[in-house]
Amino acid sequence: MASIVITIILIFIIFAITLAIAAYSTYGERKIAAFLQDRIGPNRAGPFGIWQPLADGLKMLFKEDFAPESSNRFLFILGPSITMMCALMTGVVIPWGRDLTIAGHTFSLTITDLNIGVLYVFGVISIGVYGIMIGGWASNNKFSLMGAIRASSQVISYELAMGLALIALLLITGTLSLKEISAQQHGWHWYVIVQPVGFVIFLVCAFAETSRTPFDLPECETELVGGYHTEYSSMKLGFYLFAEYINMFISSALMATLYFGGYNFPFMGHMIAAGVSPNIVTLLGTMALFLKIFAFIFFFMWVRWTIPRFRYDQLMNLGWKILIPLALVNLVGTAAIMLYINH
């Protein structure tokens, strides 16, 4: 019973942290953009503008909830709901830290340790694109429909390269459990060292999967007004915008877990051997994981305000003619090396 209660509490904590990081990622993005463009950024709502995300959230909440007369009302509401739900579901298999011991009871900081955690994440991500497709089609707007078509073809194209890059990593790990993959990367034994090409492919595909610049063709304001969410307002628009930042947070957590040791940090083993409290080591590991996540989020934002958007033909050529062949070469090379080592 205690473990169930702790799991429920952990779910609410991760849910709250995810929403908080997504909210303040908007603030961080505006501040980073202002710094790169020699501006001040948000500075009115609270000291240094720290209450700006709350002001934006209230603005979204109290705006008129408009729906086009010619839209499919049910699907118009279902689209952003699917996108937001799938964005929040992916965090349940990520190991946020080592086990925590409280009053003699040991509790895992992984909500659900699935032995097919990697497949679960890919499955949920694949469903998430339906939210964009449904929303774009249900709006009955040509710009929204074009954005939805772009989104679906983009996600399908880059999921292939991402999956192939990940298969090469799984040949090394021998498991689909994110918790086991993270546990294998103790000390400095991070998988980015043995899979640098796979990581670069995964990183590029993560930009495309989250529709971040330079792969933001589905919303592409200069061409498609706002893309798949052109006709949306109020919190339905908020769900789409919020889901993008949640996906960026989860993508950063996945890359940190798969390639950069997850909650492991240098000298963790020495601290455990020296008799440091396991709970302190666990908390330090969780802090290390979030530092890695914030570093990736900063990188997402830095790239957005540095690199211009691709043309659509360039985006598709990169996915099909460069990333997929490169991922296949990396996969075959990894398989050959593993075969040689094991024999």
C-alpha cells in the first residue's frame, strides 16, 4: 500500500515538475533570445520578469475559446488533447534517480520500470503526431491542413533515422529498459563515447520530432500563418504550445538518459564506497540529471535563435538521403564490432 501511495505522489511530482519546466522554458527562451539579440526580454511581470509565464498562462485561460463554424467540433477538441496527453505520458518510464530509502522502505524514482521502456516511448511519440494531424484537418483551413501534412511526413521520415540510431545503441546495452540503460553508464562510461554518430543522428531527429527550428516547418509562421494550430485559441492553443516545450523537456531527458549517463555522475562510485548516505547520492544524481536536461534545453533554444529554417525539400533530403543511410552505416558498423568482440 505504501509503495502505491509513493508512486501516486511521484506521478504528481513529475507531472508538476514537467509543467513547471515547460512553463519556465517559455521564459527562458525569451530571455535567451533577448540575450542573443542584445535585448532585455520580459522584465515587467515581477522581478526580472519571472512571473511572465504565469501571466501568459492566465492570458491563454481567459481568452475567448473560438472554433471555426465549418470545423469538426469533436476532432477540433480531440487534437490538442491527444498532443498534450502523449507529451505527458512519456515521462513515466524515465529513471529520475537511484532508489530512495525512507523509514526502512525502498522506493524507486522511476514511476514504471518497463522492460520495453524504449518501445513505449516510441509508441507514445508516434501517437502524438495524430494530435497534430487531427487538429490540422478538423480546422478546415488550408494552412492548417498543409501544416498537418508537413508534420506527419516529417515525423515519419525522422522517426526512421532515430529508430535506426537507437537500435545501434540497443545492440550495446542489450536491454530496452531505460532504468537498466542508465544504470550501465556508471562513472564516465557514457554511451555517447561509444556511439557519437548515433547520438548526433538522435539529436538532429529530436529537433525534427519536436518541430523545433530549423525543423519547424509544420507551424512555419512566414509561410503557413501558424500551421496546424492557426485556427486555435485559448487553452486549446495553449495545449499545442505547451506540448512542444514538454516534448523538448522529455527529449532532453531521453538524450541525457540514453547517451550521457542519466542520473550517474563522475565519482558517484567513490562516494558510495566512502560511506556517503545513499539518499544523498540519489539526490545528487537527480540534480545531475536535471543539469544535463537543462543543458540540452538551452541547446535547443540556442539553435532556434542561431540557425535559419530549412526549406521543405532540404528537410526531406536530409532525413532520407543523409540521416537514414548514415544511421544504417552506423548500425552495420556497430553490429560488426559487437560480433567481433563477442567472438
